[in-house]
Amino acid sequence: MPIELTDVKEYNVFCTYGGAATERRIVFRGLATGYSDDLNASVISFKGNQHLAKISGDLGSVFPPIGVGENVQMPRFVSAFNGCTGLTYISPELFRSVRGVPIKNMFQATFSVCTSLTEIPSDLFNSVSGAPAEGMFALTFFGCSSLTKIPEKLFESIDTTKSPARGMFRATFGNCGKLGGSPARINGTLLHEIDAWKNCNNECGAGCYLNDTGLDYWTNMLESGWALQTN
């Protein structure tokens, strides 16, 4: 039976099975008070759940930034929905209350291999702003084989005047074979052509568009390393 993950009222996240006649819910209720230092730990995980069909609401209402200034703790969503092959919808508000700077591995493989996903909300990550962080978008949509386009302003809030971080866009859209149109841009500039990131020696975006031959500027991206195989 399909599952629908929805946000209901204050600090409630529901996972709904089936229709009205057979409805069952898994409830996440409360407010996070701290996060693990494990760089591969996610605050929530439906990894490999093939029945998850829809994600609605704002996960930041349960997993918000904690603290202030240099001591703020940000949540990680490492592989949170990785392998959810039945997922067809992501709410534009999913990370709305996750406001702060990117941290290492923040969205690593979050939606990898969601093979039924056809669309990404254009402002999905806009609440996260600041300098690039290592691995922040590594493998985020890797293997999402039904995606057809990349929203132009998907990464608009990332500060392009700051130095690139290792693996920040590693294989982000790798093996998304139906992608067409323009690769990702920030303020109108293709990621691999941003002045501060041009000389990252393939370490910041290697394999970002691996095998996505339907995208514009494919040859250019091969030359820059952003469409090459990455380890």
C-alpha cells in the first residue's frame, strides 16, 4: 500500500498507509533537542521504503536548527529517502524551517534512486544559505532516472563568492538519464563556470552530471570534469 508522509498541525509528521478505509499512521511528534555528530547519520530515515509515495509539510518544524551563532546545530538528511522508488512528490516546503548555513554531508544521497520522482521543487533548498560545505549535495538525486529537468534556482542561496568545498556537488545528478535542458545554475551562471569554483580540479563537482547526455553543454561539462566518473 502507498504511504504518504505529511505534516499535520504543529510539530507533527505523519506517515499514512493506504486510503481512508484502511488508514494507519506512524506519527513523529515533538521537537528535536540535539543532533548526532556522526557525519553519516540522518535525523529521519525511510531509506529503501518502496511504499513511500508523497512527502508533504515541513520537516524543519520537527528538526530545526538548534542554538545560535557559531554553536548552532544543523540537521542532516543523509540518505533520508534513498531508494524510495515509489516516491512521486516532494513538498516545496519540506526544508522551509531548516534555516542556516550548509554543513558537511547535509543532503548527501537524500533522494538518491527515487526512480519515480519526476520533478524537484524549484526552491527546495533555498532556506539553506551561505558558503559551500563538503559533500553538501553529493549524490542528492543520483539515480533519479525519471527526472526531466533541473530547476534554475535550486541552489540559488549558496554563496558563489566563497571557495568551493570538496565533493560539494559530487555526482549530484549522476545517472539521471532523462534530464534535458540546462544544467544547474546560480544567479544565471552554470555551476562549473562560476569564477570562484573554476579551478577546483574536479574535486568539487566530479560526476555531477554523469551519463546525463541529454543536458545542454554536455561536451563542455565533460571537459570540466563535472560529467566524468567519480570514485
